Amino acid sequence: MDGIWVQVLVALIAGACGAGVMSAVFCARRRRAKATAGSAVVPPATQSVASPSPLPDKWLNEVQRCEQAVYRAARAVDAVSSTQARHQLQTVVRRMDAELPNVRALSELGRGLEGSESRDDAVVGRVQSQLDDAAARFGMVTDHVLEAVVELVAAPDLSRVHEQVLVLRDQFPLLRPMSAVFGPPPGSAPARALMTAA
């Protein structure tokens, strides 16, 4: 009889140790996820390295604005009950999501240029302008997707959704080409020469 109680006690201790280990692993993953995501609102983890300074990271903020726009659009589209309308609107969300790696790369480029010794303020300013423009364009497309969802709920019309999706697709790409960052500033003599040569 004593042998059974010893086995039960050993099993309880082993179970408690296993639960403790799993709890520690789970807590460590949560802390790591919170550190990389920056906020609980945006589920996709930002691949940028957070700034060690207490000052806000303007480069990371622009990336997060774009990620939040994609997240909001995806949640709204997922709520659409019509399968056909949902699939049409999801093509827009997928296009937005496909451009996020380029936004992250531009953000890393800006951070790197800003911290370099041979810093060119004009180029850093153009990178920041490109990121601001991208965040505004992501937000604009998200607003249009949300409007389409609201209109669809109020008055279901698949042909109207199809037209709205076509209009939204014409907005892509949301991020301007890199030549706009590294090329000559618009209006400069080299830029005018390039325009006349083309």
C-alpha cells in the first residue's frame, strides 16, 4: 500500500515540475512577443529592432502604422458574410500585406542612413517622406476597404464591390520606387535631364 502512495507522490511532483517548466516557457514566449510587437494591437511582429533609447523610434512608428492598417482591413474583410465579396476584398488586403516587407526595408534603410557618419540629410528626408507617404496610402486604402464593407452590409451589391476592388487595385503599389529616394531630387537639373531623355 505504501508503494502506491510513493508512486502517486512522485507522479504529482513530476507533474508539478512539468507544469512549472511549461509555464516558464509560455511566459518567456509572451515576453519575447510583446518586446518584438511593440503593442498588443498589432498581431504581426515587427521585424525591426526597437530603439534602445527612451525616445520614440520614428522609423518603427511608420512601419507599425502600415501594419495596423493591414490588420484593420483584414479584420473588416474577415467579417464579411458573403464569400464572393470577402474573396474579392481579400485580394486588396493580400496586396497590402505583400508590400509590408518593402516598408520594413525602407524603415531599416532610413535608420541606417540616419545613424551613419556620412549622413546625407536630403536622402534621409526623402526616406522619411517616402515612409510618411506609404503610411498615408496604407491608411487611405484601409479606409476605402472599411467603407466598402459598411456599404456592403447596408446594401449588398456584388457588382459595386467588384468596381470598388478594381479602383483599389489601381492604387498599387503603395510604396514608391526606390529611385524616388536615391535619384536626384524632383525639379533638379539632373532630374529634368532624365525626364527629357526618357
